[in-house]
Amino acid sequence: RGKVTTMGKFVCSLLRSSLNVQRGRQRQFGVDAVMLMGGNIRAGADYEQGSFFSLEALEAEIKSNEVIGIVEMPGWVLADAIEETHAGAPIPGWMQYDSLITEEFNEDGTSKVTQVGGEPLYRDMVYKVATKIADLTNGQSPTLTKYYKEHPELLPPKGAYKNIHAELMGYFARNMWRKIYESTGDLDLIEKFAAIDVDDDGILSVEDIHFALETKVGLSIHEDETSLAEYVENFADANNDGKVTLADLLTFQQEMQIIHQMDRWRLAYKNKNGSLILQ
């Protein structure tokens, strides 16, 4: 609550990447930035170099019922909110943000936000920002409170909120699906599908994916604990028809280049062996 922490920036960056996955009609967010007040991220633990960000770490850092929404926010509001919460003594509203926001600090303790989404900040531009909606009017940032009390029509309905844990579990599932895909090597698409389809019925079931997580990815998973496989199946079902077919695998293959490009920020988070912390 008194500095931008590595964990705060990491969680915000994970959320930004996850929210920007577009799956046809399922994902059309186009989030420019993620901002979370420090009181929402514990960030009090020290992690050894090379640690992996596990489900246990997620549960330790963020409460399970925390939710975020997406709002339109002028550049001047975004910048002023960050700068004013970083001035003076530490407060619960100290703003954490994703790795594509740049803030430059001056010798007198003041700061200036210069980039959003890795591009120069334009104060008159309207950005799409994912954040905890209740924090927009809680008084910790006078600029946010004044602006959104004057423009309540910009606040999303509660039905549009996203649970942080569920969103990040979806992100983890995406990476597990990528690892399953890559584990099949240089096989062509039909052969890749066949290598995962254990019962050869033309559909990749939760059981098929669960087996692949253990045998191809190398995870140690209890045979009765299929929650991760269920998340992976949900992500892999690109057309949302309730089953994972060869067409869904083709969609993922076409997405791979975009996914890698969007996740380039993760290169800043490597373990001691040079591998990415979040595989």
C-alpha cells in the first residue's frame, strides 16, 4: 500500500492478458489497462526466485470473492488517479497497475504517468480499464470518486463483473491447453488431435484432457480432481457448443501467434533456470 509491488504488477498484467483473449462472440473486451488499489492485493509475502505462481499463491494474494468490471476512463482521470494515490503517505487506495503502464517519479516525490498499453498516454483519449468498480467511488482517489459520481452511467452493471479467481483460472487453463498442444510436437493438426483423443471418439472430453495434463504436461493430478481439466475444456471449446472438436483445435492453432504476442510481458518474469514463471 506504499509502492507498486512486483506481485501487484504481475496480477494486473495477468488479468490484462486474460481479458484480452478474444474467442469470437465470447470475448470482445479490448482492455487497455488494469488498475487495482493496493488493499485488494496482499503482496506481503516474499517469494523465492524461481517460484511458480500457483493456485495457492493466488488464493493467498487475492480474496476469492474479489470482482472487477471494465469502465471507460479518460486518460487524464487514469493518470491523475495513479499520481494522487502515490503522493504522500501509504493508503489502501495506493494504485497497482499492469506492466504496460509507465510511471516516472521525480526527486520531489511526485510522479507522472507517461504510457498506457505500452504507448504514450493521451490525456483526452478514452481508455478501457479493468478495475474494482466499488473502488471508483470509495474516496481513496478524489479524481475517480468525483468523475464517476458525476457519470454513474459509465459504471457497468453487476452482472458484467468478472471474478478475479475465475478469470485467472481461465488464464491458467489457456496456458495448460497450449502446453498440451505443444507436447504433441511436429504432428499435423489431425495427428495432434488423435494424440489427445484417448478413446478416439472425435471429441476431447474432460477425461481426455485430464489424462493429457498428467501424461503429456507432466502434472501430478489426483484422478478424482478434474477441476483444472474442466477449466481447460471450457477454454478449448472455442465455439462454445459444449464439446471440443478438431475445429476447436484449428481455432486455437490460428490463435497461437496472437497469444504469444500478447504474453510477451511475461518475459520479465523468469525463474532461475530461464523458464517463464507462469508456464
